[in-house]
Amino acid sequence: MNIKASIFEKHADWFLVLPLIAYLSAFTLFPILENLYISVTTGTIISVFSLPFMDQTLINTGIFSLGTVSLEFLFGLILAILVDRVKRGSKFFSSIFIIPLLVSPVAVAVIWLLILDPQYGPLNYFLSFLGIKGPFWVGQQSTIMLSAIIASAWEETPLTFLIIYAGFKSIPSQIYEAASVDGLGGFSLLKNITFPMAKPSLAVAALLALMTSFRSFDLVYMFAINGPFLYVQTLPYLLYQVSFVSNFQQYGSAISLLIMLIALLPTFLLLRMMRIDERLGLKKEREGSPAFTQRLKSLFKARKGNLSSRHLASLMPDVGRNKKASKKSKSLLPDALTYALLSIAAILSIFPFYWTVVTSLKTYNELFPAGGGIVLFPTQIDLSNWVEALIELYGYLVTSLSVTAAVVLLTILIAVPAAYSISRFKTGGTKIVSWNIIVNSMPSVIFIIPLFYYTQAAHIYNTWWSLISTYLIFTLPISVWLLVGFIEDIPKQIDEAARIDGMGSFSIIWRMVFPLIKPGIIAVVILSVINCWHEFLFTLILGLTVFSGQVPVGARGVTVFISNFISATGINWATISAGAVAISLPLIILAIILQKYFIGGLTLGSTKG
Amino acid sequence: MASVTLKKVSKTFGKVTVVNSIDLDVKDGEFMCILGPSGSGKTTILRMIAGLEKVTSGEIYVGDELVNDIPPKDRDIAMVFQNYALYPHMSVRENISLPLKIRGKSKQHIDEKIRSVSEYLQISRLLDKKPSQLSGGEQQRVALARAIVRDPKVFLFDEPLSNLDAKLRVSARGFLKRLQKELGTTSIYVTHDQAEAMTMADRVTVIHQGLIQQIATPQELYSKPANVFVAGFVGSPPMNIISGSIVNRDGTLYFREEEDRFDIKVKNSLPEGKVLLGVRPEDLLVSTYSREDYTMIADVYVQEPLGPLQYLSLDMKGLKLLSQTSSDLKISLNQHVYLKFREDRLYFFSHETGRGLYLT
């Protein structure tokens, strides 16, 4: 045994977690301090409140966040109740309901701009049947906010649904059996058993929905550039406007702090609910109410045919209990009605996407029917829009693909050792994990101004490196948290046996941990891919040009392509639809194939970057 | 092969002392059981020997070598875990070969070793299976194979039989004992099951609350328990412990139960005063009719037939006693019975310290 190795082994706990800490310090802690420095030295920390339209922006932010949350929670809850009731098809319906989540917010905006188009959009067309003359939606002061809320709720409802549904599923079937023997059924079952037992999940779902809508930038941006922006502009958009359109970045720093301050409250609530100390085994779990994440683990535990999880399950007697028995015999709704409602919900959740696909394939005549009205099922298919979109897309696509691949690789390389160290050596107690969750909960817009300076100072502005180095902010924290959960589930004796058999920390991670947390790795990869692929703000700010063959210059990703399309060429609906579908489809397919990992990752990590 | 020596070894977690300055000397080739209830610190001792826990103070030697600061992998010790800790993603063959591979052994050497070990443990047909495809007994053999294959100086066993069902446990017990004798490797075996310790060990170390209670051969442990704890822990069903005092009546010594439910003559020359009397259930004789010497009377409270034997819970005016008798004795619930202790098999313990009083 050489001396170097023994020094490493002695301090393995800190060595393994060091890259993570170094990264988070440089790219999250430092930017916050810099924001603070700038806004204090320039005095903007006080004068920020006298920015024009600040009042309106704060009100908008409140309306947008609360409005979106209310809709999301309502629909998420209804979907969860319905899906939880059916014996067959819950997987099918789940995979349809998650589709909106897989479309990047920029594309979601495009989709809804199509739907809400006053003249050629299907919504006003359908309203006309009811004798209602639809408004101008996005083009009108009074309805632009409502439009944004609807679009945002459509996109984010799936996450709320998944978390609530996971909470429902984690209720042991024996409880339902006992309740039905005791004579409960229908509403009394929901009221007395399902809701109280799923309360932690309901709370987390609401909290996450609130945080997601509060930080929403992409969608608001897309609506704002297409309508009376003053009536939809929220704090993140104001930050962008002030800093990068009007170039008052000192004010941007102050707005960053304001956003951070507002986001801290829900973040700390979330931290408490996650019970990190219990998850890490630093504190005994409260009896009768296993930690939220623990319950969600059942999503993974129920998997069939996986050797490692079966082996683990055999060591832990309390898992795999969530077999769905023939519960709820006295039903709230007849089965037929449940399926009917689910089908309507399914149609509502895919119709906007369907409309976009159809639009992208339409000929000019069917796009804009001469006699008015809309064409729901095109009779002719025109692929020229696709050809045009794909040609234009090329440079953006190369950038997004390369950046995504690099970020995923770096994420795994940094997150797995760090998670191992946190799980096994309890490095930093709960602090490092909490830091990760806080970063993950913070709107990423608060980091952008310092990062903008960094990339210029480091001469990586408008290169792939600017995105690769900053996208880890979105992928690392969630991955560490997820992987800690998975590593916690590997019996400690496996490590100990490996140590006695002669392995050091590195080979244990490589030979034992890595193969045993494969489901976790897959979940991390797919979540990271989605986060990188959907990211809009950073590539908008840190990218200036499109990749044109000179690696690694050109940091504009696929989302910028979509947004550019609107402003640059006017709105060519068919081509932009083709673009939106083209960048969304690969992820939709990937996520549906790997659905269980994706859903597991989302609900387990339960925060999206 | 080597001896294992612990000198004044202590372990504290925060403010809690789990192992309190213990001295233990396991001889070369010996099968030593560490017996104690859960939370007694026995597993911590084993883990300190393995190097999985650092000692707070004291010294651990394997052979003549001080191993306090040597990492587990360099101690040349093998360990079999309670849940076997087989690597779930590797086949049986990979599981067994891993310790050799890590140590850079040649492929030929590894193949040869695996062949001989798997033949010896009769697991050759399992080599290409995954651990999850094996039964509990098979997993246990694979775990053994992984330990044996390295020819380590010492085997450590952490309750390796507790995950097996009752029937398999008995046969595995015999198998392990035979294996240890054939290999002659120094073995330290931790268990909370006194039957395991008694049947397998050359010597047993009884531990309670981090302190060694007694180190002795199984026979000695049974016949001369060092204190009340050992007396109550070793033997099944447990010994009856009765409070009372030794009184001198006209030059004859009597044990008088504390509430005067009975008194009996004692032969030993015990000091007068408070003592604890221990009577094993098999030494509490029961008769259904009045006989000479059967001077005590009790009611049958519960009767538990066990085939050839039966356990009788007896109620002597509120004092609960347990007797083990032959099933031939026909008895019904609440029946009056007559009792007698085997006088030569009585144990006395100090009332203050619990220590055994063996004056003869």
C-alpha cells in the first residue's frame, strides 16, 4: 500500500465530496455574494423598489404564482384520485399525463400561442360554438396573464399529479382493506384515509408547484415578447429586462437578492418536510410516518425482476408492500365514469401537443382556411416546414447535444462520489445535502448576472464551456440528493464486506455502488438530459451566436432557436411548430421508454431545476 | 493462523460506552463465541477486530502484530455477515473470486481455489447464479466460501445463522463447527443465541452492557455461572431466580424465601443474610401427590407440552416458578402439585453483586 493511497483513504470522506463543494461554492455561493456586493456598493439594494413598474411586477408575480399553483393543484389532485382508482391502465394514463412536462417551457409557450391564436386557434373556435366570442388572449391586457397561467399550469400539472399520486400509492393496501371492512367507502374513504395519509405529499406538491411557478422565466418571456408585456412580467422577467435589455445590471443584482429572499421561505419549509436527517439515518425516523422520500421509494421497490432491488428487499422486510389490492369496493364513481373522465383528461393534456404536430404538417391552405374555422384533421401533409425547421435547427442542435452529453458525464463523475461520501461517512452531516436542496430550489435567474461576468472574464462567453460549466447548477444538486437516497438503500454490510475483501473507497464506488444504483444513475441521467435540453435563460444570455462548425464556439441551444423564430422571421406558425415538435419529441420518447426511472427520479428528487 | 488478543479495549459512541475495557485472549485455532443480548456490545467487539470500527482506547493484536491502525483489508481477516452481504450484482463465482482478484492473484490460482472451495462447500453448481437466486442456506455457504477462499488468519462471524429458519439453523450449526475444526482457523463468533454458543464454541465469552461477565467452556458456563446474569442467560428455559436469605436455625442453615413462601435446608456453608437462589427448571421436581421431601405446594398456572418434555409454569402463592418435566407426568390446569429442588444443583448468588457464591 503506498503512502499517497493511504492519505487519500484516511480523508476519503472529504476528498470525494470536494469537487461538489468546490463547484457549488464557485457557481452558487460566490454569485450570491457578488450580487450582494454589487447591490450594496451601488445602493441598488434600496433603490430597486423605485424601479418603474416594480409594483405591477410584484403583483403580477403574485397572481401568476398563486394562479398557476391553484390550477395545478386542483387538476393534479383530480388526476391522482382518478388514476389511483382504476385497476387497469394507470400506467397508460400516467404516461400520457406526463407529456406536457417533457415539452420545454419555450415550446409550451409556442404550443399555447397556437391554441390561443384569436383567429386561427382552436380555443376561440370551440368557444364560438358556445356563442362566446373569444378574446385576443395573449394580445390583450386583460387576458395575457390568464393565458400565461393556463399554459404554465398545463406544463406543470404533471409534476403535481405525480407527487400526489405517489403519496396515494404509498398507502399500504391493508389500511384500505381495514377501512373497507370498517365500512368506509367513497368520499368517507378519501376524507378519512387517503387525504390524511397523503398529507405530506399534498403539502410537498403544493410547495413545489409554488416554487416552480415563482421562478418561471421561459414561458413568461415568450408571452411577454408577444403581447403587452407589462401585464405578464414577473420578477425573473424584470431581472432579465433590466439587466440584459436595458443594461442596468446593478439593479439586476438587487432583483436577484429580492427573488432569493422570497424563495427562501418555501425552500426552508421544503427542507423541513424532506427530513434530511432521518433520510441520512442521523435521526431516528418518526414512528408511523416514514419520511416522505422513503415512501416514494416504493416506486422503485415495486420493480420486478431487478436482482439488486430484490436482494435489497429481502434484507428489508417492510418494502414491497404496496400491492394494489382490490381496494375501494364501494366506489365513489362507477368505473365507467372514471374511465370516461380519465379519457377526457387525457385528451385535454395531449390536445395542445397534437395541435402543434398537426400544425407543423399542414399546408398553407389548411393552416389558414379561406372560409375561417379550423382544420382538426389535415387532409394533406406538407413536410416542407419540417425540412426548413431541421436545416435551421442544425447549429443549435449540435450545441445542445454536446453540452448535454458533457454535463451528464460531469454530473455523474461529481455526484456519485459525493453522494457516496455523504451517505456513508455522513460528511458534513445534513449541511451539504441541505445546501444542494437550497440551490435546487433557488430560481436559477439569480445566478445569471455574476455568471455572465465570469464567462466573459474566463473568455468562455459564447462557447460550449460557458453552458457546460453553468448547467451543472441544474443537474448536480438534484442528482446528489437522488443518489444519496439510492446509496442509503445499499446495506452497509456490502461496503464492509468489500473493505474486508480488500477494497478502498474508489474501487467500492466503482465496483459495488455503481452497479447497485443503476436505476438511480438512469434517473439522474434522464433528469439531467431534460434539464439541459429545456434550459433557456442561460443559453439566451451566455450565447451570442449559433454554432457554425467551429468547436466550441456558439452557445445558443435549441430553446433559443424556438424563441428566435418568433422575433426574427415574424411568426411562421408551421415552421415554428415543426421546430417545437422536433426538439420535444426525442425527450418524450426517451422519457416514456424510461418512464419508471423518470417518474421515480422526479418524485423522489421532487424538485426540478 | 493466529491468536487474537484484546487488551483493555473500550469503545464509546459520543457519551455512550458500548465496550468497557475488555481483555480477551483467543488462542490460535480456537473457536470463541461471544454471547450476549442485543445491545451488549458484542458486535462492536467483532467490528473492532475486523477494523470496521476504531477502538477508543486499548490494543488489539492479531498474532503478535498490533492492528489498531491497520485498515481492514490489510488485517488478513475474513468476516461472514449476518445478512451475508453477498454482492448482489455479481455471480457466486465473482463473489468468491473478488477477494483474490483484489489481491492480484493469478487467474490460474483463482480458478484452482474456487474449484476446491466450492467443491468443499458443495456449491459448485451454484457458481454461475446470482445471490438473489439462492436460498438462505445456499447464500450462507457462498458467504462462507468467500471467507474461506482467502485462507485468512482469522474468521469473524456476525450471527451468521440468524437469518436461517429454525431447522436449517441446527444443521448449519453442526456444519460450521465441523468446518472450523477441519480448517483449524481461529474463529470468533458473535451470537445472542445461547444454544449456538453452547453447542459450537470451545470457549464462550459472555458479555453484558459492554462488560465481560465470564469467559469459560460451555460446560463450565452451565455448571458454574459466574453471576446471576450468566445463570439467567445460559440455559433454556432460563433459571428460576428467587430472592431470600440464609438463616441459621439451631445450627442448621436454611434458605428462606423473602416472603416466607417456603424454606429449604442448605448444605453449603453460606454466610447468613440476603442471597439469590437459582434453580434450573430441570432441577425443580414436580409430583402430583404428596411425597416425602416434596415439601412445597404450588398450582399449575400454564402447561406447555413439547413432545417428550413439558414446561410447567407454577404459582406458589404469587411466586412464579418454571419447571421442566417429562411428559409422562399427567397434569391439569390449576391442579395442586408438590415440589422439590434437587439439593445438589442449587446455585447461590450474592444479593448485592449478583456474583456466584461457590464456597465448596
